[in-house]
Amino acid sequence: MGRILRLLIFIGAASALIGCMGSTAKTRFAREYSCPESQVSVTRLGGGAYRMTGCGQTATYTCISPEGSPTVTCVHD
């Protein structure tokens, strides 16, 4: 039972991190393109990459989180 619980916790944490990465990229896009976050749509491309679209602009960001760190860094490709 302990293995199943650990697996479920890992899956939950990974899902939260993926959501956090998309949110971090969305915030960065909004700031860089002077576009309200409410007008930015996020498409997950896989491998830590996200496509942001809003205010007539599109950009791709790659996000990483160093192992064991709660910090997410997203860079514009």
C-alpha cells in the first residue's frame, strides 16, 4: 500500500508542477508583450515547452525546475 500512496503523491506533485510551469510562462508572456493574462492562452507542447498566444502575438517558452527546487524558470525560445 505504501508504494501506491507514494506513486499517487508523485503524480499529484508532477501535475502541480506542470500547471505551475504553464502559469509561470503565461505571466512572463503577459509582462513581455504587455498583454493581460486573461487574454493569454496556453498550449502545452510537451518536454517543458509551452506556446503562448494573446494580443496578436505568439511565443514559445521552455520551462525547467531544478531537481528538488520549487523554483520554475521559463525562457523565451
